Amino acid sequence: MNRTTQQTLLACAAVSMLSLPAVLNAAETPPAQPNIVVFLVDDMGVMDTSLPFLTDESGKPKRYPLNDYYRTPNMERLAERGIRFNNFYAMSVCSPTRISIMTGQNAARHHTTNWINPDKDNRGPFGPPQWNWTGLKKNDVTLPGLLRGAGYQTIHVGKAHFGPREYEGAEPMNLGFDINVAGCSIGAPASYYGMKNYGNGQKQRAGNAVPGLEKYHGTEIFLSEALTIEAKARLSEAVEAKKPFYLYFAHYAVHAPFNSDPRFAAHYADSDKPAEAQAFATLIEGMDKSLGDVLDHLDALGVADNTLIFFLGDNGSDAPISKDPHIVACAAPLRGKKGAHYEGGMRVPFIAAWARADGSNPHQKRLPIVAGAIQSQQAAVMDLFPTILALTGTKAPAGYVVDGSRLDTLLTGKPDATRAEVFLMHYPHSPHRSEYFTCYRSGQWKVIYHYFPSEASENSHYQLYNLADDPFESTNLAASKPDRLRQMMQGLIAGMESHNAVYPVDKEDGKTPLKPILP
């Protein structure tokens, strides 16, 4: 059986329980609540796309060489229907971001400040002993849990990485999801290849085998495609049941291993990039095809105008263009990459759009998203939680602390003068390209505090940048702007205290918390 035939049979099997007329009839009456899709891409930075997010001095999108290397026509398609943000922040590694989306809290508050190793506490030699290595628990407040209580069908497809292997957070259905497809404790797949059973039964990286996709084993169906087929089937079931849905579709792509997706390999074969970089580009294009397939399926189901899509990455790029994290390469012209304290490690793509524009739709009247626009005001992953709750008429429990702010005004393309222009990124761990640092951005200024100064931190506790004048962080102003540095450090320290943050420990006694100090 050839690959095309396999794909056709599996796609048909996935939706065989529903006839198209039945699905369309189910969607004739708009639900009282809008549908929500969070489309999350692993390790995708703001430059890993043909869609330019950075802008010139007049605010117009500006293309850079990486934009001409990648192919993401469906991201472009989604951006034409909605708005993209060019100052959207995530934590610099994955689990902290994912738990922030689930809880609406900054990692400094929920204390999962590092990626979660499925089998051991990976705090690092001097990381905080009390950091939240075990991740989310059954009784935690979560976005899908609240939406399920409000009548939503809550669907998880893809990478979870909310807790270690033997803990509650390893199973998304413990955390508010009605359905879980392929989500568990792992942060990366053993293999993207169906012919290798996505790592099941393989000796190499056996602990990273992707679960729950047995019907695709032995086929030539790439992991991104298998997950897309499953996501479409779950959407069909929700529409047939006449329930509003929350789909959290978290691709394992584009995380290592950099297995080349054969569907797109020819597009990059003539480039001057190394083989791993070409493979990474195929993962990007396969993810983008998945986005297009989901958009097409929502149209076919007749629910596109009732469905709001949030597209984003979970941390900065890990594209294997350069092995040196301090060389401007994989996120060029931004500095740094995944795990780093520079913008290339924290800035991610973000697009919000109704899947199909319809000015008469009551949900779109409540939240009119401007089409084809770029929003330059700061926002962050914690903001999804309050935005989605407000749109769906769902409330968090009384007294629950939400660090995010609603995106409603920003989604209309206007500035929001009520928003605090600050972002706190805390990574009290080692090693992950950078180590033991806290970043604080306030307006155009950004300060980086290093708990243990090293060559990577220019042998100082402090780095200070004016991102308006120096968006690529080339000139450290810590020495030349002492008053501004002190002001920014006061904001950083206050932010850490208000979040009840945990700190690295002293290298000498291994116990005393090391809090940031003023210059």
C-alpha cells in the first residue's frame, strides 16, 4: 500500500462515524458560546516563518532572510484574517509556558520555572529546591477545567508536558480535558515517523515514545499529519454532539529530533543550509499544513465563523542553524535562541483570528478582530486565560490570582492604555544555553539579572537594553545608565516578591536563597 492510499484510508476512517450532511446540520444554529482553538507549536520562534512579524520604523512588516527561507502559507492566510503580535512573550523553555497557558499565571508564581524532566528533578546544581517539578495537579485551576464546567467539550491533541511520568500532571484528562490524544509526560517525540511507530518498541529514546497512535504504526504517515487527522475527527465529534469545543492542539513539531518530513524535503534540498536545518524547515512546513487542514475542516463543518483561533509558539527558536546560542543565527536578526535571556529566546509568533470573518456573527460582534493588522504592544502567554474566560462567559474561582490581562482591545488593533507594559521571565536553573537569570521588561527597557555572572552575562550581574533604540540587544547600557538600571532592578525585585518567586541557592552552603540585589 503506498503512502497516499494509507493517508486517504486513515483520513476517511477518522471521520467515518459522521456524514457531512449530519455535521452541517449540527452546526446550523450558532452555539451560545464560541469555539476556541489554541494551536501551539513547540520550539517555534518569531523568525521561523515566511510571515514577517518584525517591523520597520514606520510599523510596516519587514522581511529578513529567514522569512524567505521558510514556507508557511497558512500562517499568512490566518494573519490575513486576523492580527499578529510582534512583541508577544513566552517563557524561554516549554513547560513553564504550557502551564502559564493553562493557569493564567506567570511561571514565577506557579513555580514550574524549568522544563519538566519526566523522570527526575532537573533543578540544576543550584536551582531552587522548592521549584514545582511535579507540575499541575488534579485539583489545580486550569483553563480546560473551567471551560468543561461551562459546558465545553475539552480536547487535548499532541504534546502535554504538564507533569512527570508518575504524577497526575502526566495525564491531561486529570487536568480538565475530556479527551486526550497522544499527550503524556514527554517533551519531545522519539521519532516523527510512523514506520518507526513514533518510537514505540524502539531502543533509542524509548522513554520518549508517543502514546496512543497505534493505528498509524507501520505507516508512512508523519506524526504531524497523524495528529491532524485525530484533531479533525475530535472536532467532528464535538460538532455532531452540538457542544462548543475547546481544542488545545499542541504539536510535537518543531522540537528535536529533526526528522525530515518527506512531503516537503524537496523544497529545501537546494538551499545552503545544513541537513538538520533543512529538516527543521520541513517540520515548520508540515506544522503549517496542519494549520491549513484545521482551517479547511472548520469550514467544512460549518463552524468557522464561530471559532476563534490563537496560534503561538511556546518559546524561542531552536532551529539548528548554529550550535552557538550566542551567535545571531537561528532567530536573526534577534539575538539568542530557546533557553536564552535574549529576545530570540522569549519572543514568539502570535496570531489571533476568527477562522472565517462574519460581521453579523454575534461572537464576532462581541470581539471584533481587525484583519491583516500588526499589534506592537506587549502581551504574553498568560493573557490567553483571562481573554478566553471573558469571551466564553466563564469565571475563575473567587480569590484565584490571574497574572494575565485580557487582550480584547489589542485584538481590535488599538493600543490599550490600561495595560501594564511589563513582562517578567524567571529561570533559576542550569544548564539551558543561559542559566540562573531573571528578565524584566518595562516599556522599551529590558534588564537581565544574572545570579552567577559568567562569560554569557558579560561577567556582570546586570545587562540593560533599550529595545526601542537597540531591538537586537547589541549594546549593554548597564554601566552607562546607572539610574535607569537601578529603576529597572527595583521593578524586577518588586515583581519577584509580588509573585512569591523561588530563587537559586548559594553555591557555598547550597541552602540560602539568592535574591536579586540592587546595583
